[in-house]
Amino acid sequence: MVITVHHSRSSVQSGFSLIELMVALVIGFVILLALSAVFYTSTVSRKETDRAARQIENGRYAMQVLADDLRLAGYYAEFNSSLLTATPAVKPDPCLTTVADLNAALPLHIQGYDNPTVATIPTCVSDWKVGTDIVVVRRTETCIRGAANCEGAANDGWAYFQAALCADVGSTELASATVTDYFALDTDETKFNKHKRNCTAGAEIRRYRTEIYFIANNDVGTDGIPTLKRAELRNGTFTIVPMVEGIENLQMEYGVDTNGDGSPDTFTANPDAFTYALCGTAPCMSTWRDVVSVRVNILARNTEVSPAFTDTRVYTLGKKADGTDNTFGAFNDAIKRHAYDGQVRINNVSARRLVP
């Protein structure tokens, strides 16, 4: 018998050659490099979009904050200060907090500082950015003390305002020949003795506000982020509150009603230097009483730099007092900016004006 033996061949295992491995590595590296570039570009783009969105939001919010407060300037409930109270002889110091000083300054619902110097800015303002305007707004709260969601309580040390409505003959309120009997502005609770129209119930009491808006060099400490801030009259003193970061400039123009019809007849950046028939020699505090509208110009900027960007633009923020364009820039830095502007009517002053 013949036996045939078959020998099976072992499987031959083969792998990548060195050349194939190097080619694969190169291809993988190229793909990884492309993906990294896409990821980097996407990250940079997302950050830039975030910066732009924050800047737009900050600029619009700053405009809203200022517009809302300016629109209410001179709001003293039922009391009309534009015709009854005496005009201050000189511009009041908005940082004074005594009751006498608050009463003396009440007739000026608004006052501004156009391109002031360090020596002329209000003393309760700190870290002010040179070259920016300052504006003061005086008014009362729109809500009544004691109402739901309305701040304020008796004997808390804050200044409050009460408008008299009783006009009965012999009354010491609206029937009085003394204008100061028509209202009470005080911190002493015993002074709020004015009445409603029925001359029996006590008149409503509202918190009195003095607010000074300005641009600070820093938001917190020395972080270098310009910020819109507000010095607020609180419990007998002024407290500075950051409002909106990234606001680099504030420029104001004031609409003056020169004929008493409630509409602005001319705009000026500096009412202190403006004269007209009803005013006389500058500075004339009557000009501030005749401000019925305000043009607000804001320059907002990113709080972070944008790589590979240079800001070469020149920004126009309204007009100067001499009527020329009020320009700023070029800054030639890596920070993106945007200018915002708007006009605000001061309702409580303009609407109460007599039409000729």
C-alpha cells in the first residue's frame, strides 16, 4: 500500500511596508492639520461673534438705560416745577445732599457737563474718563411708597417728595401764595403733611432721585474696561453703581425750547454757553429749564481685543458746542467699536409747556 502524505503550507502574514506606513502617516498628518485649522477658525469666529454680540447688547442697553431715565427727568408727580419754582442763580452742585440743597436744585430737571475738566466735574464722581460728558437727572420714582414692588419706607433716611393737591380756600397748600407750600421734599417724615384733592387723605409720597451718569476708566479696580456708571443719591450720600461695561464715550446734545411751545428749537452741546431772547447773558440757568429733548451719542467697544484687526475708523458722536462734528479716533488698536445715537423727549417738561 502506498500512503500519500500531504503537507499544508502555513499562511503567510504580510503587513505595511515602510513606504506605505510613511505615506499613511503623511496623509493622516495632513487631515489632522486641516481639521485643526478648521477647528481654530471656527473657535476664532465663534469668539468674535460672541464679542460682537456682547458689544451690541451693551450699546443698546446703555442707550435704553439713559433714555428711560432722561424721559422721566422732571417727573414730580402732579407738581409742575417748570413754572412755579425759582431758577437757581448758578448751576447747583449735584453732589450736595442736604434738604436745602436738594430743594434749591429741584427746578433743574437736567444739567450737563460738556467736555469738563477734572477740576469742574462733580465731586461725587470718581475715575471719570477725560473727554466724556456727564449728565445729571432729577426726578421722583414713578411708583408710590408703600405700593407693591416699590422701594421705600418711612424714616429710612432717604429723601422723599410729596405733591400737594388740596386747593381749598384758606388751605396752606395750593391756595397758599408761597410756592414751597405746594410740595414737600425732605427726609423728615413730619414734613409730609400735604393732602389729596379731598383735602383729607394724605397725598402720595415718592422717593426722590438724583442720578449722575458718567464714563469711568475701569469697571472693577484697574481692569481698564471703560464703563457707564451712575452716582445715585441714596441714604444721605451718593453711591457709584456700574451700569454697562464697554461703554467708552458719552456725548450729549440738549434740545432747547426757546419759545415755550414744548418743542426743541435748537440743539447745543453746552447750554451753559448758549443764549437767546428769553435767557440773556450766559451762563443762564433758565436754559437748562428749557431743555425738552436730548440727543444721546454713545461709543461702545469690545472688552477684548480682536486678533489681526486694527481700528482705523473715525467716529462722529454728534456736534460740538461750536456746531462742528464731534469726532473720535482713529484709535489704531485691536478693539472693535460701534457708535449709537438716539433722541429722547423729556415728556414731563415738554408736555407741560404752554403753546403760544
